[in-house]
Amino acid sequence: MIEKFAIINKNNKMLQISLKRSLKTPRKGINSNFSIELDAWDRKILECLLNNSREQVSVIGKKIRLRRENVNYRINRMIKSGLIKEFNIALNEKNLGLRHYVVLLELANLKEHSEEEIVLYLKEGRYISWIGPAAGRWSLIFDIIIPENVDLASVINEFLMKFKKYIDEYVVLQWEEGYHFGFKFLGSREKKRGSEFSPEKITLDKKDAQILSLLNIDARASLVEISEKVGMTPNGAGNRIKKLEREGVILGYTISLDWRKLGYEWYGIQLKLIKFGDEINKQLVDFFTKHERIIFYSRYIGAAWDYDIGLMGKDSKELRNFINEFRAQFSDVARIYNVFLPLEEITGYKIPKRALIQKAD
């Protein structure tokens, strides 16, 4: 029930405000390589938030049998340490009539602040989502998410006209499907949340788009906050959210984590199929889903390679072991096209605000 997310008493309200202040406080002096240790309580809390990041602190406390003040303290500590980066909403892009592309750049001829200039441009882009620099074949990677009536070529050409002198090579991939397995490092099971809930496209009105935009910024936004910004009652906002959940627009609520805080590196591995068919894809997805080190996969259409997977490993030895394992099992089906190391998530995955608002225009 969405109504349970409403703040109904003073104590819960103070806890909610405390969480938000911690998330918005600049993390001065935090060492990005600093590793933290999780105890059993931390893991239980993270499991709850990965499954539903809108869940109230008091509800989490009852589930894991820990006082809400202690739950609140532990969440704040994980936010301040940089382990919890964002509270996210999972939206059905196809249901919303959005197209998703991934752009990979090999940069060259860079001057002192050239990459900063490119990143700043992307951060201010109307249709840009995830942005991250990388080491290896690719220097910078970003996602473009656009409504169906927006011309991809115009978005790409606008970027190239401004920065072509710094781009040695680029590739644009059309994202087809994917999944993120955030629960694996906890050793627990995730409540099923697929990337394709319903094939039917949904028409949003302006109120729906505004609500989704607010949840897209902060999935923990309360019904009181949402109602004040949208201009309706908390119950009205809650009913709208329930409708969007039923229609499959909202797939769930989760958190994004900084794996480096747990001592892991994230390796990007690109796979090229040499055999094709639904059964081949099923075997690969089943392998990705069950493998304890794979934290996500993406499948593309019309690219030089067919899959990206994210491998979570402690060091290059674990990467090598995985490569040998994959080749032993799938050498007749797919080959490893490329391996690269994402260095940082400059911005996390969000549906660009303009793409959501434009759907209601």
C-alpha cells in the first residue's frame, strides 16, 4: 500500500528529514578508495532498501527487529560513507515509449580541461542519463534516453559538432533489455522486478509526469512533499502512484551502491555472439542471473557486440578466472569482444527529466 509511505507522526517525520539531509550533504573529505565493513544488521537494512527504498525506517525496524533510531543511524552512516549513493525508482522505459541508447567514446587530442568540458555539457544535456569515464578501449560512456518523437541523429550531431575534435572513435548502441542484480553481494534473493512489465504504452498527463520526475530525483520523497510540489492532496498523489505501479510504469524502488566501498572493482565485459537464437539468449541470461559476480547485463541491437555485463571482482585475478570460466562454458556460443574498467559514475542512472515531461506535453 502506497499510503504507508506517508509521514503520519512527528517522530517518523524527523527520521525522514534526517535521511534526506544526510543524502544531500556534500561528502567532503571522503576517500573514494575507503572500504567499509558491513555487519549483519547493515546487510539486512540494505536488503530492505534494495527491495523497496521507499520503505519507512519504522517498517524496516519491525522487519529486522531493530529500533528505528538504530536503523536510521545505520542508513545515515552508509549514506555519509558513500556506500549508498542514491535512492532510485525503476521505470519501464518501453511502457513509457522511450528509446535507450548507449554511447561509447574513445577520446583523443585532449587539452587540460577538455574532458571536464565534455562531462559538463553531458550533465546539462536534456536527454543524457548515466555518465562515466573508463580505462581501456573506451574513455567515456554515457546513456541517451529519448521519447520516440525525438530524432536521435539530431542529439548525436549536436554533440559531435561541439566536440568532434576530441573524439577519435565513437559507437552508438540501441539498448534492448537488461537487468541489475544488486542483491548478489548480500547472498540473498531479490523480489522479482523485470525490465518489461507490460508491452502496452502508457500516456502520461502532466501530474503523472511531475510525480515521476520527483520520484526519479529521490525515490524516498514522501507523499506530503510530492503533493505540495504537484498541487494535490497526499491521498491523491498516493492514488496516482498506485495507478502507475498497477500499469507497470513503476517497476519498483531501490538504491544504487558504490561497490568500491566494499572493496570491489567493476569490470565491463562486452560479448559478441557467434551463434544466435532464443535458446542461446536464454542460456546466457540464465548464466548471468545465477553467477555470483555478475551484477548486471544489457543486450543491444545492431552493434559490433551483443551483450555488456558488469563483473564485480576484488582484483584482476578474479577477472581472469571469470574469463576462463566463461570461455570454458560458452566458447562455441560467444566470444569476449572487449574488457574495460569503469573509473567512476559521474551521474547515476535516471530517466532524463525532459524525456518524462515531454511525454506529457
